[in-house]
Amino acid sequence: MCLGVPGQILERLDDGLAKVDFTGVRRTVSVAFTPEAEPGDWVLVHVGFALATIDEDEARATLDLLGEAIAAELEPAGNKLLQKGRG
Amino acid sequence: MTGVITLADGAGGKASRKLVEGLFLAELRNPLLEPLGDAALVSANGTRLAFTTDSYVVRPLRFPGGDIGELAVNGTVNDLAVFGAIPLALTAGFVLEEGFPLEELRAIARSMARAAQDASVSVAAGDTKVVERGAADGLYVTTSGIGLLDPRVELDVTRVRPGDRVLVSGGIAEHGIAVMLARGNLELELDVESDTAALHGLTAALCALGRELRWMRDPTRGGLATTLNELAGGAGATVVLREEAIPVREDVRAACEILGIDPLYVANEGKLVAVVAPDAADRALALLGALPLGADAALIGEIRADDIPLVLVDTPFGGSRIVDMLVGDPLPRIC
Amino acid sequence: MKYVDEYRDGRAAKAIAAELRTLVRPGSHVKLMEVCGGHTHAIYRHGLDALLPGEVELVHGPGCPVCVIPLGRVDDAICLAERPEVTLASFGDMLRVPGGRRRSLLEAKARGADVRVVYSPLDALGLAVAEPEREVVFFGVGFETTAPATALTLLRARREQVRNFSVFCNHVLIGPALRAILDSPETQIDGFVGPGHVSTVIGTRPYDFVCSEYHRPVVVAGFEPTDILQAVAMLLRQLRDGRAEVENEYGRVVRAEGNPAALAALAEVFAVRPDFEWRGLGAIPRSGLRIADAFADWDAERRFEVPGARIEDPKACRCGDVLRGLAKPYECGVFGTACTPEQPLGTCMVSSEGACAAYYAYGRHRRVA
């Protein structure tokens, strides 16, 4: 459930609102629940409300895990090449 | 069918089809109507003509990229064009609501003139009716068109074979998103315009492929998904698409993500789907790519023999999903 | 799209899928429940079930707030919409959900009711301000992800004294539903894929009871393909190691403590109903929210009379079993026949993330072939 889409804050507006950009689409979003979010920050938006700021470090950590998984998959192939080189 | 017409019946998907087959075809049954193509093939003294009609009830009447007049001309030109016909002439019928501003009507007529000129066709006859305030939502337009069939091609969905390739002329979902946003309830801002355009230039170019061109259609209401389901049903085969190959503009894709709508189901008004023989795919892409409207043309899939006619999308994850015919309008969702 | 596309990497997904095969004992049977309808939808949309080893069975849970709304409540909403002075503003999801007599808001609209689709409850409030002669009622549905948005909208309505606006509140809570599933004797779920976006609000601590009392692992997951596969990997590792902990795969937006501002808004605007009926699951204690007395003037249930009838599910409907993970969509006798997306009998078929709708749209051909 719960479509949440990441967007980037373009500017803060009055009354707990902000203009957010989603890859070329813009919408006024309530940042009442993410009061610390600044222009340039990324937030997760659900039904016109930012529910969380996206933590860049955590995002990268998750991507690193994915990168490791890919590397682990490729390793056996790498070993084969290594063996071929030796033989 | 329920006891009354619902909005779903006009959305271009399953419900629309049920209405046409279950009511109109059942009552009007005749050989010209049976194929239920976008146009009818009418022969007279050895000359083969295409004959078609369409009504336009779009709201709002004016939207980014066009208006109802332009839509009405291009839509009928396109029905003729994808049938393999060179458009000859159009007629236009107007149902006008009492109180409709003349200035707006003139602007719409001007749009139609421009669109007709771009399509090298004339609006040769017409009719107007006025109804009381409150009916007609401002204005309804019906256009009919007649065209001369290109002798080089024999376009028929039953000629589609396993292995044939499926092409689209450019990015999808622009018209539907533009209109959805112009209706003003969703409060999204993006610089998207309707892609309304006359496709006769693209179709004429593809007709050079002769018999290697099997079938064409312009996906309108119900989106690419609905048109491809009609293809699958008519060909009695499965249409397999590659998800990553389907062209969608980045911001249109973002709007669809936010609204939870699949771009495959969103209306187009200036796009072409063509099925060609496998060896002709590269040439077809080149022919389309040489024209401005075909700059983003792409090979998106192929026909596969199967007992059950379906549209499948292969995902980048090694899986696939069925793309069914649309049930009613694509509605935004939050879940 | 940033923070989306990177998590839709096909190579990464296949790599994790390969790892999953090493995490199960051949021939074993592991049953994992993905609580949230959004996960169901994502799994089918991206064809992820093809990537899972045969030993892993993914079972769909009750986390579809549209699916679980009882027929009687849908009828109440239709009733409100049919009042000539009312504009019913609703999320698109609810429009096709059938009520007691298989009528829906979409059909009511076709018969002349003023029903409008909105993306945000704030837009519904905007409608009330723009059209002061209308009584705008917002059909509030959703879990703790969506309830804070309704809460803030009500706070704003009260602050600005927008008198022609009210909310028909059907928000529900995920915790009690999870407990109801775990308490159900037939349930044999080995682990849970936790709802990622609910958790941005409530945090991860509310799931501790699943581990401490029921000894099952929970991994809170995001909604992109690699998120879901990664979460399955984390669950399988826990099961292999004999652990039962709450883990967070969706660290980029989920914090252990959740969102304090959103939780505060919930506490101020809503009260918990003694019980609330869930379609297919029956009455679950303290699982539904009502509008607090301080906001009574904006509570549609107090402003208008609604039938409030309790309507039985059609006999043939097995939504309840499907929502508890006891039956697969295709095991329901009316799946695809009397119950289809065009003519749904049960809400599992109507909501785009309902297990039956997802299966019908995306997975059907695998059975057919």
C-alpha cells in the first residue's frame, strides 16, 4: 500500500508547504511532518505530504549492498578467467 | 451490462467493447461493420475507399497542446491513415450548447482549419445543432472522413504472423496526462502537451513497405495496452513487449508514478503502432525516424504464437506480467 | 528517477535471486507474508515471483486498506455522495469498490452524484474553500501512512474554520491486524515483510511484539524490486540462523522511532475505536480510528445520517481467507468467473493492489499455460 514517491524540495513556501520537483513534475507538498527539510533535500511524498527525508548515507549503503551482490555473482566467472590465464 | 450507460462504457476499454459488440453490432449487424475496424472498407466501381467517423467530447475543450477542434480533425485523419488510406475529405458536425461564446467557437474552427491544412485535407461539409443550456457540456464535435486506399498495402490483422515486430512511433501517455492535469483536480504542474498530430505522413512512409506492413493503429483512449490487446485478439496470438523498450518521456513517467497510473493505459492522440515483418523492422524504424513525428520511434516487441491471445510485458527482472484490457478509466491511486 | 531507478536494477535483482537459492534448504517450504498491498502490487508488476526459489512461498496479507473496508461502510459513502448538497472527494482507489448491492461510487457518479477524485486530502479541503455552497466530504481511507495527512487537513480545517468540510473516517491500524493474523490458528507464516511506508510514520518498534511474543522475524522493506528481494534475503538469513528480530531494509526513509510530528498529529486528531470491522477478518479490537471529539464538527458521521448497516460478504467470496494468507486467489471458487476486475464480488479483486486483482492482471497466464 501507500504509493510514496521521492521528490526534491525546490523552495519552502508559507504555512508548512513547499514546492517539490519529481523529475520535471512539480507539486505543492506539505512539509509539516519534515520541518527540518531544506531546499535541495529529497523527501518521500505520499498523498501530498512529505513523510520522511531521504537519508543519502543510508541510500548509498543499500546501493553498496546491491553492488556487492552483483560482484559476488560475477566472481565465479572471474575465477574461471583466472584459471584460464594460468592454464 | 448494467441497466444504464456508465462513464466506463466510453473509456475505450473492455466496457466500451462490450457496448459496441453487445448492443450496436448485435442490432446493426452487416458485413461492412463486422470487422469493427477503425474505418470501414467501401468499394465502388473497383475503387477502394475508407470511411470512418468519431465523436469528440473531451473536457476541458482547450488543453495544453491543442483543443477539441484539432483533436477532431487529427483523430479522423488518423483513423483513415492507419487504415492505409490517403485522407480525401472530412465533414464536421457540431452540437452546441445555448450560451456557448462565439469567440471560443471561432477559435476552435480556426484550430480545425490549421489541422486540416497540416493534414492536406478539407472540411468539406458540416452541420450544426443547438441544444438548451445545460446539455452538451459546451460543445460536442463529430467528424467523418473518407480516404483513398493505398494500393501498395493490404492491412489486415489476420495477416499478422508469429515473429512479426511491433513498433511505436514515439513516447506514450502525453495526451492523457495533459488532459488529466488540465482538468485541475490533481494539482500537478508539468510542461506536457497533448501529442495530437496527423499521422498520414508516417503512415504513407510505412506503406512503402508494401506487404511487409501488416497492420497499423493509433492508440487513443485506453492507451497502448488496449490497442495491443485488440491486436492480440484479432491476430489470435500473444504480443510480447520489452518493458525497457517502451518510450515514455521522463516527466510523464514521473507523473504516472505519482498518480499510480500505468503509462500503457493512458490516452495518446498522435502516436502510431505498426506491425511489420521481421526483416522489415529496421527499415520501418528508419522510415519513421526520418520524419519529425517519428523521431522517437522504437521497436517495442514482437508477436508470438500462443493459444491464448494476450499482451505480455517482459520485465528487466526475468519475469513477465499480463497487460490486460483497461477496465474503465485509469484512475489515480494512493495505495 | 532518482532514488527509484537505482533500486530497479535488473542485474542486482538477479544477483540477489541467486543468493536466495543458497539461503534455503532444498525441498523445504518457507511461507513469508508480505503485509502490505503495495508489495503485492510491486511483486506482480515486476514479475519478481519468477525470481524466488521454489521453496519460498509469498503469501499476501491484509495490508490493503481499500480491500478491508466492509461493504456497509462503502454503502455509507455512496449514501453521502448521493445527497444533493454533498461533494464526495475520494482517492481514486475507492471508486470501483462495490458496496452491498454491487454498486460503487463510480456508478453513483454516473447516476448524478457529485464524486471527485483527489490526490491529497488537502485538495479536498481546497475544494471546500473554493466552493462554499457545497458540503465537501472527504472519504478517508488508509493505514497509518495516510491518516496523518487527514489529521493535518482536519487541523487546518479547524484553524481556518472551514465549515463546509468534513471527513468520513475509515483509517485503520496495521498492528492489530498483524496480531489478528498471528492469533489465527490456521496461520503458518514463518516471517513477515513489513510495510515500508507505514513504518516511516510508526517506526520499527511496533513490530517488536511479533518477535518477542510470536517468535517470527520481521524485515521492513521498501517497494522497489531490489528492496523486496533484499528483504526476503534478510528474512531467510534470520530463519537459517534461528533468529527472530525486527530488521530495517528501508533505512533510507524508515527510522526506528518513526515520524514524531506525524504521530503527534494522529494523537491529537484521532481516537481509537473500541473495534472496527475488517472485511474478511471480522471485528478487530482497537484497530480503527475515529475523529476525536475536539473535531466533532468536521466528522461526517456526526454531521450526516448514514445507514451504518453491517452487510455480510457474498457467500462465495473468499476474500477473508485470501487476506489471511490461507488461500491463493486462484483457489477461490469465483476467481475469474463470477468475480473479475470488471464485475468484482470482493474487494481483493477491485483494489489494484488486492491479491486477486494483482494475480488476475499479472500472474494469470502462468496458471493458464
